[in-house]
Amino acid sequence: MTEKFFINGKTLEVELADNFIKRFCGLMLRRRLSEGNALLLEPCNSVHMLFMRFAIDVIYLDENLCIKKIVHNLSPWLGMSICFGAWGALELPSGEAERLKLVVGQKFEKENPAH
């Protein structure tokens, strides 16, 4: 299942990982994640990079989709990250957080604010 998230005039196509199996598998063994796409692990307050083939940005969110922490360029195989108190972790291609101009405190919207 996917949803559209909006922030700073940009749209993300977000795949939901909202059960144990989907969260466990995450992005492991995938070849890449394209610009404009993300994986939302919910609930989740930490990620590991075992069996990952590419670096990612991780955006930790609270239950209102407000950004609590941003981790840039988390390395494949060796990277680990945690954000105590986070509700979810949004995994993006490396560099995507900068492209979207994300900062702590911003909030994602699930529907287009223009409509």
C-alpha cells in the first residue's frame, strides 16, 4: 500500500511497512530506491543497514508526521540509527532529505494542501 506525502511543494510516493514482515524486510536486498519514493516503517524508532546495497537518509517522525530527527547518508551494511520517542522512520534515497529541504520540526501532509 502506498500514500502520497507532501512537504515544501514536493510530493513523495510512500510505501507503507506497517506490519512485522514488511518492517523486517524493509529495503533489504533491494537494488535502489528512486528519487521521490520512500518507505515508512511504522511503528519504528531505529533502523539498521544490514543487507542494504545503498545509502539512505532516515527521517524520524512523531505520530503527527512531524520531523523529530534527520540522519543523512546512512551507510549500507555498517549503519545504525535510533531516535528515542519516534513513532516512525521514513527511509529515503541518500540526498533526498537535502533535495526536499527537510528540517527538524517540519510536518508532512498526507493530502495535497492545494485541494
